[in-house]
Amino acid sequence: MSDVTLAEGTRLPFSAARIDDDDFAAMRRENLARWPTGAEVDIEEAVAYHSAMPAHKNLSAAMRKADAEGRCLTQPRGGFGTLELQLELMRQLDRDGMADVVPTTTDSYTRNEQWQNAQTGIEESEKAGRSMLNGFPMVNYGPRIARKLIDSIDKPTIVLSGTSMPKLTCEVGFAAGFTGYLGSGLAYTTSYTKNLSIEDGIRNYQYLDRLAALYQEKGVTLHRRQPGFLTGTNIPPCIAIITCIVDALLAVGQGVRDYGLELGQTLHLIQDAAAIRACRELVQEYLEKAGYRDVFTPVTSLHWMGAWPYDDAQAAALVSYGGTLAAIGGAVSVTTKSTHEAFGIPTPQANAEGLRTTRMAIYLARQIRIDDAPEFKREKDMIGREVRPVMDKILEMGDGDVAIGTIRACEAGVLDIPWSPSRFVKSRVLPARDVDGYLRILQPGDMPFPKDVLDYHEERLRKRAEKEGVEFGRDLAISSVYEISESLEKLLPSIAG
């Protein structure tokens, strides 16, 4: 394991331990000096602003209220390249989309800390009169100007910055008044990067989590959220939940006590409902084993994260079904998409329409629960039997230190991610849909799943291969990735066909 060298020469060993106050102060000074707007960050002024904010604009308070009332909040994604366009987008999502949580998604240059390129993108966007960036360049605008976004709406806000390098963006976002931040060291590093080490990704998010905890120490509770996986492929619930546990343990180690969990939908009603329930219970189980009994861990369900169909009607069905899955599963919030998903960044109108469609689906399914169904109980138990052996091995490999254990487990393939771009995981594990539509483990790689669990998975997958008249093997996994984007003629041909 490498050490992190601070500007003053202090060496910080890599571990899950809380960053010391003096060390963190030195890290903050170095970080804020990397771009001119960092000088605008004044944590005491920001704390005063947050403290004066109405309670309903605080994302942590909104999530806790929704959880207590059994509600499912709606939140889209969205970001444009200039302040004016972002203001218009957020107002439309708030007003026309009836979003419960309003996001600001940052652009790719910001995510990769290429702020000079982001500045060029702002200038080109202003000249063109349209966004030339795929998100909002928050660091370039700085906290003083970005605060206009917060003041323009009357809802909680969250920063969506799909990055393994969040350190300056989180400082600007929290100082501006955003009360939530999405991202984590393990999930984002293995989803988005090839050459950034998982160790560096974890360390970067330990900074963010230590900053969130610093605000908490000063009386402001901010909502941190683990992002699930954004590889655009199928992720079985067990692997997603293992990652949730790892990232949650890392966050609470820095002092975070409000940590949301995200799960991408599998599109199987029973599996998604079981996964939502199992995720919260298993995360709490491992937090309690580590001595943490005061952490709020609500679950957010993500609209389908794989390939989308180009047909508007098929896409609309996915949007609506995504709301249904979240509501029946008991998720505290759902992150929505639109019928434009297959084409790229949606218009504000399409984004708002996706929100309303999802909201109506939630309303229609709001009183339905399937927790007593035998198949639900069987699947929830199966997920637990998949998760615990792997998670226990990760902790064992780190001698109780989850940060060290995670690195060693990734190196050994004990923790693996399907189709990850990262060269620091083996990506030997392969999932596929079984005969009943559940996501199962086709090839476990070196992950230590119990033999009887893998035998069950193989049995169900072989039944699918037999039913479809195809060979049992990797093609089952590949076809499962593209399945949902196929035409209706292929997915469900007419009787006459």
C-alpha cells in the first residue's frame, strides 16, 4: 500500500482509519489551492448558510421524512454547460417535473479535473447559445455563483459528479449549499476508470466523507450517497450490495452518519424488491458488527442502467416500470430517466416528463408490498447467502480493515466486478438472466460463493439455455446485456409472427 504525502511532508498510511484533524486541514489547504474558485470556500460561512436553510431543502431531512412516511421520492439526473441553462433546467425539473430532489450533474471535464477545458466549454456554450458540455462545470463557476442554483428552487439539491476525483467539486458543492453528494471510492473507480487505482479512488472519497463529517460536527447534516454501478451492464444484486457495504464502512469510518445506498434495477419485480430490503438489512448488519448503530442508510432504486430501446413506447414502459419497481420494493427514492435515454442527454421537457411518469407509477403502486410472498423470502435469503461469504473474506483479508481488505480482495478476484474498465479488478465474474428473468452468476471467477448457491444458479441458467435452444455459456451473459434494447418484434413477437 502506498502512502499519501501531504504538503507539509506528513505521510498518511492507507487504511480505513479516520483522517486526523490536522492532517485533514493540511489536505484541504492543498486541495483548495488547485483552482482559483477554491479560495471562495469558507466553511464557516457555508455552515451559516446551511443552518439558515429551511429544513425541507435539506436532503438528509427530506430522506428521513420520506422513510418515516413510507414514501418514495423522485430525482432525475441533469446538467448543462452554463449557469443560465442550468438554472432553467433545475426550475423546470422542480416545477414541471415535480421532482422531490433536484440534481446538478457535472460535466466530463470537471469529473476528470480538467478545469481549463471546462472553461473553454463554458465560453463555447455561451457563443453557441446551447450547452457544449454534458454537465455543469461547478468548480469553474465556484460556490458564490453556484449558490444561485440553490436559491432558484425550493427543493433539496444533490451533486451528481460521476468521478473518482471529487475533492474540489465537493468543497465547491457543499460551500454553495448543496445538501447531498453522490459517489464512492469503490463503485465509481471500478465503473468509470481504467488506470486510477482503487486505493486512490478510496482515498479521494475518504476526503469527501471526512468533509461531510466536518460539516456534521459543525451542526449541518449532509446526505452522502453510494452510487451503485454505472458500467451500463448487468450487475447482480449480491455484487452491488457487497460494494454498498464496503463503501458504507469506509464512509462511516470518516464520521458520516447519513449514507444512502443505490441499487440499479434488474427489472425483475421480486429480485428488485428482495434486493432493496436485503441491501439495507445487510449494510446495517455489517455496520453494527463494526460498532456503528446510528447510521441512516436509505435505499435509492435506479431506473434501468443498461442499454435502452430507441422506440418511445418501449422506453416509456421502462420509465413507468422503474417507478413501479421502486415503490413496491420500498425504496426511499428513485433516480429517473426519460424516453430520450437511448439518444443521449434529454431535453428539460423530456426529463420532466420522465419524472411525472415515474411519479404516477409510484402512486399506482404505493400500497403494494410482496414481503410475505414465498419467492420474495427465498430470493432475499439467497442474496444474503451470496453476500456474507464474500464480505467476510474481504474483512478477513484486511485483518478487519475494510480499506486494505478491499484492495487485497480486488487483487485476488475475491471481490470482482462484471465488465469493469478498471485494470485493478479481474472482471472474470459474469452474470446472466435465468429462465425466470433473475440475474444469476454464470461464471463466478474467484469470488467465494458457496457451492450450493452456484449449483442453484447454474440449474436455473441451464433451464434458460434449454428453453431457448442455445448453448450454455458466455453468450447467455452477452445476450442479457443487450436484451432490453431489442425491438418488440424480437422480444415479444405477435402470435401471427
